[in-house]
Amino acid sequence: DIQMTQSPASLSASLGETVTIECRASEDIYNGLAWYQQKPGKSPQLLIYNANSLHTGVPSRFSGSGSGTQYSLKINSLQSEDVASYFCQQYYNYPPTFGGGTKLELK
Amino acid sequence: QMQLQESGPGLVKPTQSLFLTCSVTGFSITSGYYWIWIRQSQGKHLEWMGYMTYSGETFYNPSLKSPISITRETSKNQFFLQLNSVTTEDTAMYYCAGDPGGNWFAYWGQGTLVTVSS
């Protein structure tokens, strides 16, 4: 299985700040990557697919980039409602696998 | 608007079987989409378990320690997950999900918590 490693595991940032979360795959996944946001007590919600395509209804302050084995999720102008855990997921190879998550808190 | 809702026993004893139901509204499970089961352990790790397509084909995660089975009841617009001989490692929040392509997961249920304990 492809291993997905996220960093950092936790992150503290201020309102209005720009935040970047990294995801590294154990092999090239050719942009077969999605990002999810999970708020406490809720199910994960799709943010981005194909590494950089914004899912319907997701605010434009979220963006994804990367290629090969290295990908990132950027949140511009952090809002209070962005406090959540974030997960990456590869789907280039079956079975789909997830990163360990990044917990984002407000400073 | 498609909605998914999981249901299950909550508490299961080790070595017993676990049977979960996902009820889908707003979309027929035979009209399209992949119908997926994903679980999340207490430590928040997410694990893809398998899918059933709208035509009834299944694919399971070969890395799972215990075999699973995904079935459906089309008349009720439901699909199911069965795990046999559960252990404490199967304690998790179980989610059902749906997606047109099956690669990423656009629609999720709210999850059902399963605890395996004697």
C-alpha cells in the first residue's frame, strides 16, 4: 500500500494567517490526491481532489498544489470555522490510503 | 440532495459478527456511484474498507486483517457491511460514503460508533 505522511501533526495559527499542510506519498501518485476537513464530532468533508481542484462549495481560500510525491494544502486568511483536522488521501493505487491527519487550532 | 445514514449495534463482543447498514436517500444506489465503507479508529486514522458499485460489483481492501463483505438490498436502497470474528482492533467509527467515481469521497454519512468489548 502507498503510505501517506502528513506534517505537521498539529498546528497553531492566528486568525488571518496563511497555513500550509504537507503530505508526502511513499511513491509517485501522479496528482491522485484529495484533501478533507473534519470538524470535531463530524464526518470528513471533501475539500480538494486531483491535487488542486476545489470541490463544489468550498471557499476559495483553500487551495491545493504539488506533484509527484509531495503535495500541500494552503489556507489563506485563516477563519475561526477552519479549526478542524485535515487529512490527505491518495487514490492513484488501490487501496486508497489516508495520511495521519493535521489538527489545526487557533493561537 | 443525497444523504447517507449509518446504523448498527453499537457494542459487539469479540469473535462475534458485525453488521452495519447504510441507508441512502435522494439517490438510487442502482443508478450510479460507488458505495463505500470507511472506518476511523480512536486515534483518528482513516481506513478505506471497500466498495460496491451501482451494478453490484465489489472490491475490498486486501490489507484488512479480517475479511469483510459488502452487500445490498436494492428495494430498500440500502447497502451493508459485514465483518466476521471481530476483535478489539475493529473498535472504530464506521462511515458509509458515496461518490461518482469512487476515487475521492464527496458524500459521507454521519458515522456509527462500534465498540468491540466483552
